[in-house]
Amino acid sequence: MNFAPKAVALCALLALAACNNPDKYGAGNGVVDPGGTYGDGGISQGSINDPNSPAYFNATIGDKVHFLVDQSTLTDEARTILSGQAQWLVGHPQYAAIIEGHADEQGTREYNLALGARRANSVQEYLISQGVAGSRLRTVSYGKERPLAVCSTESCFSQNRRAVTVISLGAGS
Amino acid sequence: MLRIVLAALAAVSLTSAPVLAQQGPLRIEITDGVIEPLPYALPGFVAETADAGKMAADITSVIAADLSGTGLFREIPQSAHIQRFASFETPVSYADWQAINAQALIVGGVAMSGGKVVVKFRLFDIYSGQQLGEGQQLAASAASWRRLAHKVADVIYSRITGESGYFDSRVVFVSESGPKNARAKRLALADYDGAGLQFLTDSSTIVFAPRFSPTGDKVIYTTYETGFPRIKLLDIANVRASLLPEVPGTMTFAPRFSPDGQWVVYSLEQGGNTDLYKMPVNGGAPVRLTNSPAIETAPSFSPDGARIVFESDRSGTQQLYIMPASGGEPTRISFGEGRYGTPVWSPRGDLVAFTKQHAGRFHIGVMRTDGSEERLLTSSFLDEGPTWSPNGRVIMFTRQSAGAEAVSNLYSVDISGRNLKKVDAVGQASDPAWSPLLP
């Protein structure tokens, strides 16, 4: 059986931010992950009790914000979380971030991809407005391809309409 | 082997005294009014060489599956047949077929000859007591026997309905496996009925929404292999693929070919905003087609290449619009309740198929290109992404069930809304795109 040539060893070829292939979930299927690790941007996560650790960023500040149905406007709750994210990123310039936008399954595939991009962009713009250099941020949308919660009711949909700020080591580090 | 070589496929007149092509009573006008399928008899094709027995049986069964699968024809079981054909040349006893209420009779023979399969067949109109059209002979390599059977069924379908068939065609789609939150996806190809499944990519990254080139030899699709959605063009014959150029820092997705195969229309996202562009397939500068702060995606060319139907949420929700293929002011065509997406122009040019989302349900529907005569064909928790059969009579789409253990399958339905069925043979799948009729 023939396959299309696989994309491996992309890190050497791609620009820095893309080096942490954000399709970490795709790598969970027992195949090569160009980024080398799953979901941590290839970096040590550290302890959630250490305010300088990505683990602290993810768990204590919160790496996710949520959105209303078919919306990309930031809620007050989202702004609070993102302000915390921005403060941390400003204080830890060695890190960069990829912002993933996601949608729930209640939409068509390509529209949801565009909607996820809107959500990721809302987060990116807010972080920039809070002092994070745009050069440290990149966005990607997964549309409805990577739900976090798998039920088909609003309790899951509301968790899946999200943007996730994934920390990675940035330039020069 | 990925490539099916159809060598020396010849359509040759068999009969020494050809019957005039006639428009007898044996005719189905495919309209919404057709409900009672036409009864036909298909005796097992006669094995004309000693080694052709299994091939003859297999070909007969594929022809029957094609015809009966349309919902327009009903096979009279062979156990009810009175006349038996010892030879392809055995004269037809019309009374024997009238007695079991057959309206059409198909008689055929299969021979193996130097690694090739040779199939010949005749179609008879039982009530008018004569042959319908000329006998035909087709030959191909043994590996292509299914295509031969599909071609025979296409001819029969065409003679009885007056429209071209769709059986000798393929579907490219996304094969799915694994849990809902880490779904593995890979591009796959199969005959329209799900037979002959082949994979075109591995499952190392997300892929979606493949489309055939107008000649059916290439596939264009969206892949995450760089970590970001990008458009890739794959040559089916050698399974080689290459990424189309992109603007750094953007996402590109939802590619479709123009009918002349020269252009790809697609969505480009930059700074959170998604617009439509087109670029020459063989390189050259992209042309921007829309310029709005809304989401514009899911484009589809009209068959004449002059216009593009697409979806936009510029009104506040997803709706369907048509614009000239060069860009310019679009006209909204969807005005019903709910959200409309994934428009696909029919091969005949008269209809647009779409996905409609309303009151928590998804539907596949069709409307005229001016938005009139909207009809919903399906309803479920999640139906999306219609694609047209080459003759514009059948629509295939993705149906996903609800819940943590959700499954995703390909389904097809007539544009009358009848004959809904699952394309079972390919397993879990999504995003089908139907090829043109194969050459």
C-alpha cells in the first residue's frame, strides 16, 4: 500500500513557532509527532505551585477561555483569565504561545474552522492589547475536530467552544 | 495498486441485425412521482469459457446491486425465473418473462480471454417483445471487473431512464477511527458503492474536505501536516502530493477546482477573518474574491465556471450567496429559517445542495439557484456536506450520530428524498466527494 509522503522532521524546516506542531492530538495515535511531545509545546511543565512554570500558567491562571454559541466576543470571565495570561507572558519573555481556537460540533466543518480562527484571534488581540508582543503569538483553528468533552449536550458544547493558549519555549531560549 | 488500468475497453456492436434504438414503453421518467420500482429479471450471466463461472456470477451480482440500489428498479428473484439461458444466443421466450411480470430482461455472457474479462449483454423490453438498444461488448483487465459491471449497469440505467448513469464512479472521503476527542483521519478512495477501499494518506494528521479535479485524477484537500491548515494537491495515480503556496501566518482551507481544472477557489484566514480567493493550479498570483469582515467559505463553481456559490455570515448567520467567478457583488439566495452552509452546485446547473441547521437538527436540502423551491431531503442530529452523483440524481453526505460514542458514516439519498441508505462498506467516514463518471 502506498501513502503520501509523510511530514516528518518538519522542525528543521519550519519557522520557530511552527516547530511545536500544534496538532498534538493527532500525534496521540501512535504516529510521529514532529513537536516531540503532546500538548506541552515540548517544554518541561514544572509544578503548578511554581508561579514561573507553564503548569502554573495552565492550571492556576487558566489556559482556556470559553465562548457563547457562534460567538467570538470575549466574556468578562475570559478577559479576567486573559489578563492573567498576559501578565504571565510579559513576565516570562522566554516563552511563546500558540492560541488554538475550537468550536462545538453544532456547525459545519469549514465554517467551524473559520469560527475557531475568529476566537483564537480575539484572544491574540486581547493579549497584544495587554502588552504581549505579537511576534510571540500565533493562532491556529481546529474547528470542531478536537472536542475536549465528548457528549452531545450543551454541558459539553460549552466546554468545547474554547480558545487554549499553549505555551512553548520562544525565540533564543 | 492504486491505479485501475482499464485497458482496451471497447464498446462493440454485437448483433448482426441491430435493433433500432427505440423509445418503447420500457421507460422510467425519473420524477417525484415514481414510487413503484420497475421489475427486472437478471439471469446469471452465462459463463462462456470454463474459467469464467465465478466472474460471471460476481458481475451479475454487482449489476443487480447497482440497479436495485437506485430504488428505481426491483429485481425479480432468479428462483422465480421460468426460462433458463444455456447460451447468450438463446432466443428470449417473452411469454415466460411476462408470466412473472418482468418488464425488463438483461441477458449476458462472460468470457475470460488472455487475462481479460469480456462481457456482452442485451437488454429486452418484455412488454413490447423486443430488444432495447443494441447488444454491447466490453472488455477490461480481470482486476477491473467491477468497473465492467458498473458500466453495463450504467448503460441499462441510461437506456431505461434516458439519463446518464452514475455507477462507474468513485468517492474520495475521510476515513475515521478512534475516540471522538482524538479522531484519526485519513484520505480514502472507494467505488461509489464502497467497494475497493484504498487509503491515500496515513492518519498522522487531520485531513478534511477532499474534492476531485474535474478529470477525477487529482484530489485537493486540507491537511494539518505543517501544524496549520494548508491546501494540498494529490495525484491519485502515484499518490504524490504537494502543498499549494501560502501566505505565512494564514490558514488556507476549503479548496475546490474550477470546472476547467485551471483554478482552485479556497478560503484564506488572516487575522481572524476568512475570505475567498482563487489561484491558478499551476502557480501564479492569488486573486481575492471577497472582502468582508464576515466568514466566507465553502465555495462551489457553477458547471459553466461563470459563478461561485458560497456561504457567508455577513447577515449575522450563515447564508448562501452567488457571485461572479471573478468576484464582485454577491446575491443572497437562502432566506428560510436557520443557518445554511456547504452549498454545492449540481452537475446539471439547476440546483444547489446545502446543509441546513435549524432548531437543533441538521438537514441536507436542495434549492434552485435563485433560492426558490427549497426542499429538505434528510433530518438528523448531524447531517452535513452534500456531494452530487455525476448525473445529479443522488446526493451523498456525512451523517454523525450524537453522544460520546458517536459514529460518522456516509449516506446517500435521491434528490426526491427517497432511498436513504448508508454506504456501509467503507466503515466510519466523513466528507465524501463524488467523482465524475470514469472514462
